Amino acid sequence: MVNSIIMDRKLLIPSSILLKGEYGISDSCTGVPVILGKNGVEEVIKLELNEDEIEVMKMAAEDVISLVS
């Protein structure tokens, strides 16, 4: 992960990041695939998920929010 940032390798790496609307989730740190480069998260890779998968992801994010608030 650090190597990808320092060397600007732009590697695809699963990372827990603060989502800002991706997958319909905001204000929750959630593990998603991202491209990491010299600027940190350069791109969030949006996977094609079905409705059930998105709903499970949203429920997990809500659980995290309720645990830390």
C-alpha cells in the first residue's frame, strides 16, 4: 500500500475509506477496491453489485456508524 503511494504505482488495492456516496453510502469507512497513487486514493472502483449485495453493504455501513456514534 505504501509502495503504491510513494512510487505512484496506481495499484488496485482493497482499502477502508470514507465513502461519499459510492454504493449509496456516505460518512462511513467501508472496505472497497481503490486505485492508490501519489495522491492517495486516486479512484474508487465501483463493482457491479446486485440489489441484495448493495443492501447488505449499506446495512454493514449503518452498523459501523451506530457503533462509533
